Amino acid sequence: MRDLLAHLLLRCPQMAQFVRRLPVLGAVAHRVGSRLLPPGARVWAKVRAGPARGLWLRVDPRYEDEYIRSTHEPLLQQFLTNHLRPGMVFYDVGAHIGFFSLLAARLVGREGKVFSFEAAPENVNRLMENARRNGFEQITIVPAAVWKECRQLRFQRASDDSSRNTGRVVLTQAAAPELIEVEAVTLDHFAQQHLFPQVIKIDVEGAEVEVLEGAQKILAAAPPVLLCEVHSAESAIRVQQLLDVQGYRVEWFEPTLRYPQHLLAVSC
């Protein structure tokens, strides 16, 4: 019964939202649904469409139906499809549960390599599960934040009542129940110990400037193609400056004043 309800939510999320808004019936449906499918429950499901079609993901049907319907960030899916080829090396910075890492692993094949950087321990565990279920040995999971220097950092985990993809580094010393200590690495240091990337995706909830500051040697020596999510106008100015210095041409995907938005950067 639990799996049946979960897959119903994944296939018909709009219907579930409609029922929850109904007077009386919505409250009853919510109580029954919470009993049959408790918060945090996850099920295995296959992506049903798009370039990731057929890949397995263990998802929370309440918050992660977009992965299964392949409607999650279609620009990023298209970017990977356009730029990754068999044998290439891809860095997924802010990998979450691995949707884009799995797609990248499919595209680079067994002769390629995917390095998935993720700081939240809960997401790391799920990323491992997803990579293992799909048989992608070309994925290497790096359980660390990415920053401008190698050190320990405070990291705020995302709420349990979400898809847990909004965790972020915090520099404040204030106490909070979701704050944990995590290791941080720079991409420059990591690449020196492993393989240099041809393509990098960056989605780190506002720390994109610090990630790029710690990747200047990579950008200068073996410039990869970059797709970076930028979270504020201030970050946009600094990111543009860092990439201009390294001779990158920048294209904004969403010509709007709203953030976050994505940029594509290619070395000239």
C-alpha cells in the first residue's frame, strides 16, 4: 500500500495537491496519507522521460517528483547532453542526491569519470545508493563542501520537510540545530590529486564565488566548460570578474533580474 501511494504521488502530484486543498476531505486525506506514507519515506522509481529516462532514483514522493518526471532544471539536463561525451571527466559541485551525476555517468560511460561533491551526510548516503543501484562505478563521491580553501566549515543542512537540496555553507558563529561541521576542499587541490575536468556544474546555494576562487589554476591551465547557478546580483558581478580574468565568454541562460539564474562559461 505504501509503494502504491508513493507512486501515485509521483505520477499525479497535481491531483494530490488538489485533494489536500479540499475542505474536510483534504484534512482526512492528509492524515491517512501521513499514516500510510510517513514523512521521510522514500521509494525506488525510474525516471520516466528526458535524457535521464530509465535511471533509478530513491526519492521522497512528496518533494522529489520532478526528478522522476524529468522536469527538474531542464536547462542543466540539456547542457550535460550537449557537452559531455564518452571518456570525459565531469565535476558535479553540489551533487545533492545525484540526479545530474547519474545522467553525467551515463553520458561519459565507463571510460569516463564523474566526481560528485556533496557536503550533507544524508544526501551523500542517498547519492551512494543511487549510484550503486544504477551500477555506475565511474562515479566517485566526495563527501565535502567545495570552497576557496581547504578547511573545516559550518554547514546548514536543509529542512527535513523538503527535497534537502538547499543546504549551504554558513560563516556565522550563531548556534542552530541544523548546523554541522564539514570538511571543505578546493577544486584546484582536488584536481592536482585526481583528474582535471572538462566540464563542471556548480550549484552551491550562494557559495559559487568561493568555489571559483578555489579553481583559478584549473581555469587557467585546462579551462573546462562551466555551468554555474548564481544566487545574487553581487555574486553575478564577482563571478563575471573571475571568469573574465581567465578569458571566458559568458552567456546567461535567463536574461532576468531574478535570481538564482544560470550562466554558461566557455574559454575563448
